[in-house]
Amino acid sequence: MKVFAERLTELRRQYKYTQRQMADILGISQPSYIRYENDTSEPTQENLVKLADTFDVTVDYLLGRSDI
């Protein structure tokens, strides 16, 4: 899931969200969110969809299955 962690970090910075704001959007703790970006934890399916919706991308893009 290294591609996921890289894309998530890139999108968060592009949209100028803090890690705290992202955690709040997902309804999780900040350390839990940081683990997504550090590639030490994977989001639930529900949170994966929330992330895709937040950044207006597909789940496939976040997972590295597509480049658009």
C-alpha cells in the first residue's frame, strides 16, 4: 500500500489539509490517520470511500490501480 500512502500525503498537501483535519473528517484519531500516511495501517472501506470523496478521486486512484 506504499502507493496509497504516497498519494494520500500528496493529496492532503495539495488540498492544504492538516493531518488533524483529515482525522476529523474521517472521525478517527490523529495517530490513526498518521499511520495511513506512514504505510503502517490501512483504512477501512468506509474511510477509503470518504478519502476518495474528500479529494474527488476514485478509490482505484488512491490504491494505485489507476493514474486518473
